[in-house]
Amino acid sequence: MNVRNFLTKEEEQKVVRSVKEAELNTTGEIRVHLENHCADNTLKHAGMVFHEMGMHETEENTGVLLYVAVKDHKIAIVGDKGINAKVPEHFWENIIEQLGNDFKAEKYCDGLCTALETIGSQLADHFPFKEGDIDELPNEISFGDDE
């Protein structure tokens, strides 16, 4: 499987809608990044992608990156310091475990959408939507290498 055919165009749009819905009740900002390979430590690499995408520059430090290396079967979630200070212990690991189970069952789109819903719910608890909040980051899926 290649990063460009991991999801159909319809599934990509469903994931984008899930990002938008997850952000409706929070000031948090969520991105999904897909690429084929991750040669480094997955979390370290995802952290680098997080910074390259400027996710650490949100007003309240509430960026979350859901990272997937498709061919290497690796998943990481990076939350900015504002979020990591408030989410429960093992929160990201629990989402990654469930997402991994969904991927093993080849429920890629459903797994991503469920993970996004869970992240959005937690963000809404700790960082509720404020009047005048703007969407600081794009909601579209970003793609890394095609090789």
C-alpha cells in the first residue's frame, strides 16, 4: 500500500470533515499527516513534522498531529505542551492502540475518524471553543514522501 492510495478521495474528505468536526467545540488544532516511511524513531520524526508544519505556533499551544507512516505501519500522536499538560496519562497511547487495531482490520478511514473524534472530545474538555476563535491551521491531510 502506498500513501497516495491509503485512502480513497471520498475517505480523505471524510477524514477532513472529521478534523473540522473535532475542532468545532475547541480552540485546539488537529492535523493528519501521512507518509510512506519513517526511518527514525516514530515519535521523534512526528515531532519534527509537527514543527515543520508550524503546529507549535498556535496561540494556546493546542496543536495535535496524528502521524501515520503507511508502509512501515507506524503511528504517533504529538500534542503541543498546552495539551500534554492536561490530557490524562496514557491518553495518546490508548488512541494509538485503538487506531492500530482498526488498521489491522483494514478500517483505515474509520480508525482515523474515531481517533479524531476522541482527540476532539478531549480537547473540548480542556480547551473549549471561545467566541472569536479562528481556525489557525489547515484541515486537509498533509502528505510526506511518495517512495
